[in-house]
Amino acid sequence: MFAYAQAEGIELRLDATEIQVHRPPAGRGGRRAFVSGKKKQNTMKATVIADDQGRTLWTDGLRPGRMHDATAAINEGIAVCFQHVHDVEVLLDDGYLGLGRDHRGQAITPPRKPRPGALHGRVEQWERDRHGHSSDRITVEHALADHNAGSN
């Protein structure tokens, strides 16, 4: 995926989606692993990579909803891809701040909020930068919506 994006000059967008599932039967080992801290429901998660047109390019297998997005990306080998393919940018949300820190210039996370009392111009610049990042990432949200619509 990363080599393809590098060859074609595509900027990737990565995010995870949660799909509600029936609660696993009582007595089953690992039952708590399905409870999502975010949705407070029993869920399964999948990571999706899309292009700038919102086309799904890659989806990993389903995993229990309790696993954090960044942990899943690392377990799926995405962090290793950053090390081997250097000329690819991937837009991420706040759930991937660790990847953004570890792979600066490649894993692009939203700008951090200015501290309280920051100059007004700095706050306005942050709002513009954050809106721009969100606007660029919206295509992966559309790809996720397509996946979630298919699961209902």
C-alpha cells in the first residue's frame, strides 16, 4: 500500500471504525475485550486506509473494540511501513498522536491546541490549520461511512 502510494504520489488517510456486535456469551474467555471505552458497547474495530478521493485502498481484519487505534496500527505493521517507505504522507486523527510523534513529516496529525492565554493571532492560525487538516481527512470518514453502512 505504501509503495503504491509513493509510486503514484498519493497522500493516504488512515482511521479506524467500530461496528457494534452482539455481546459474546457468558463464560467466554476475553469477553471484556469487546467492550469499547469510546462507545461503551460491544464492538469490533477495523482500520481503513483511503486515498484523497475517499476510495478504500486497504482494510485490516476485525479485532476486539477495546484495542486502541494506534496500537492496532502498530500491530498491523503500519509503523514499520513508515520506516521502509519514506516519501508517503498519511493524514491521521488525534488517536494516532504517537505515530505522528515517531514519524514526523510522514504521519500527519492535527495541530496541537495553543496554551490558554496564547495570542489571538496564534489561536486563529490554529483554528485554520485544524480546519484544513480536518477538511483533508474527510475522505477517510466517507470511506468509513461506506463500511459502516454495509454492516447494518
